[in-house]
Amino acid sequence: MKIVFIYILLFLFFYIQPISIGGVKISFVTNGALILLILNFLLRNQVHFNKIGKIGIYNAIKIIFSKGFVLDFVGVIIECVKSLMLPLVHLYFSNSRFCSRLFYYLIFLCKFLVISSIPFLIGIIQPIKQGYDLSFFGQEDGGFVGFFENSHSSSACISLAILVLIFNFINRHKSWNPSRKFFEICVILLGLYVLYSTYVRTGYLMVFIGSIVLFVGYFRSQYLVYYFFVFSILAFLATYMFNRDEVLRNKLLDNYENSNTEEDNLGSGRILFLKASFDIWLEANSIDKIFGLGLQEYKEEMFKKVGQRIYAHNGFVSALVKDGLVGFLLYVYFIGLLIVESYRSNSHYRLLALSVSLAYLAYQMVQGNVISQIMEVMLGSIFVLVYVKKKRVSKNI
């Protein structure tokens, strides 16, 4: 009964986040309050700053030192605060007494994110925000969004939750009774269905990359028959859904057959956005090339070139234009550091961190930027586990 009560409270808390009061989103207030609480903790305690925490903070603070600081001060501060969430959450859990139980809290959050989709899937509750526009692909309803800001943030967060739950199942299923195993499998399958319902390819790619890493890491030749059986089922289901679901097929193949304009048939536009972004950077003066145009001017220049105030759909290219060469190098170093620290880790959670870091790299390649504060909290928590040694984990379990 206590768990149900906690789930309901969490659901209500997340559900109201997209609501605006007086032009200010509730999510902005709660995220700001969370960051202030973490900063208060870090300033009042003796804190060990590991590499991920330090470089993450440098990467976020660099956003301020661009042309945007003058042209759009408020916007730059908001973007900086959003980028601080990951490293600050990471440092908080690294230095707090919750570190020893962090993985169990993370499992709880991941299950909550998946299970909370049920009221939306069966139509009991309607989402506040609209999902991905699928009208060009032959469907009037949008992609699944739940209590998230949009389908892309829903897809990214659910994909991370699935990877965490798969890792947990692989490592702990032998100690579970059959009913517990069945429940855990159902939650993972529900997560995969929710991810499919978003119709966002970024999440599909993240789960694919992350799952490959887990499979390679846990591969055992004695289980070849089991692997063949599982992959045969997955291949059959994927083929069946691809052939059965016209919207999914059109989305994956960038087939805008229901569009009436030539512009809409350009597909996702990523190549166009990348080219326009590179042109903007090349056309900038030397100072702006080094320190960046800032988000607002970047979007205005993109509007002139492609007719949309949009990013490059690539985190690295977006960083190059809005934060300059300095910000780009910091960004590359930070993402690379997540992968390297995960690979070198001596933690029991090494494969989970490596799986998530490579999935996050894939996310940066096809989407990029801070898309969800929930995702930043999840990432900040997961990479704490990189520094948890095997002996300490065994003792805590």
C-alpha cells in the first residue's frame, strides 16, 4: 500500500510539470529548486569532485561565455541551469549517504516511468502535451508522450529505463522466484511497447546500441541455443510490426506519402540542418567561431536558412555553433569521458554504464542537447555507479 501511495504522489508530481502558471512552467520552478538544494549540499559539505562532475560543470558554465550572454541573458542562464543538472546530481549522489542504495532507487524510478504509462495507454488520463505529429505518416494521433514534454523526451527516458531494467534482470534473475521473473519481464516488454508507441527513432537506436553492448558483455557460448531462440522471436516481432504498422514503416523510411508539399518530403531534414549549421559557423567572425553565437542567434540564423528555429539535430554540431570551438571541445571531451570512465571502471555496474554511455553517444549523434531533466537525473545517477567498487557493492547487497 505504501508503494502505491508513493507511485500516485510521483505520478501527480511528474504529471503537472508541463503546466505553466503565469508564463512559468512548474518544471522550471521544481528543477531550479532541486539544483539550489544540491548546491546547498555541495557548499556545506566537503565534496570530492571526480572527473565526470568537474568536466560536466565546466561544460555547463561555458554556455554563459558566448555572444548569447549579451543578446539573450535569461535564455543563456536557463540553458546553463539545464546543463548543470547532470553533473550536480552526479556529484550529489557521489558524495551523499544515498550512494550505497542508489541502484535500487534507480530501479524504482525506471519501473515507475514504465508503469506510469499505463493510464495514458488505456485512455484513463490524457497527456497535457501533444506527442510527435504523425499526420504526414498516415495517423491522426500523435506518438506517445505520457507526462513528458514531448515524444522525444519520453522516448529517450524510456530507452534508458529499459537498459537499466534489462541489466538488472540479467544480473539478478537467478535469485528471483518464477512470479518475480514474470513480473520483471512484463515491465521490460511494457517499456518496449511504450518506446514503440512514441514512434521516435532516437529511442529505438539508443535501446539497440545499449542492448548490443550488454549482449556482447554477457555473451556465453553455452547459451547459444537460448540466444538463437530469443533473437528469432525478436526478429519475427520486428518484421511483423514493420510490415503491419504503416505509420512505423513510413517513419523509419522517412516516407512522407501523406504530405502535400515538396518541403515535407525532405524527410527528417537532419542533413539539411547539419549543412546549414556548418554554414552558420563558417560565416561567423573569429570571436563567434571560438566562443559561439549563443542559442538565440543560432536559432535566428537557422530560421533564415531553413525556415525553422531549430538545432542541428546533432549535439556536437549544435555545441560548435552556439558555444564555439571551446564549447565543442569541452562537449566532445565530456561525452568521451563518460565512455572512457565506464570502460575503465572496476565497478559491478561497468557494463550498464558502458551501455548507457554509448547509447547516449548515439543520442548526441542524431538528436543532442538537453531534452529532459528526468533524463539528466537518470544519467547523473547511472554514472555515479562507475565509481562504486566491486567490494563495496557486494557488501551493500
